[in-house]
Amino acid sequence: MRLVIDGERCTGHGRCYSLVPELFDSDEFGHGVVTVPEVAPALEEKARTAVGNCPEGCISLEP
């Protein structure tokens, strides 16, 4: 699965990189960035946690 974040919609709540630092980090403005786009099966549950906790709904998992 591929993890994608819409940088235009992200406002920097930081939940993604706080909850799942294995897959996300922040940029210089505090906005979330994906550090591991191709999600290994062992991390899919964590990726779904990030998707479900994004207030803007700007994180998605693509097949």
C-alpha cells in the first residue's frame, strides 16, 4: 500500500507524526510529511491509525 498526504490540506496538527513516527515526520512549518511512502504489511495498522486521526482527512492509503 502507498501512503499519501495532501500537503495543501494539512494544517499541522501533528497527529500523524506524533502517533506514527515510523511513517511520518514534520516539515519546517510543522506540517506532516510521509517518510515511508510504501507501507510494509507490518505497518499497515499504524498507517490506518494515522489516516483515522487526521483532523483534515488529508492522509490516504492507496493500493
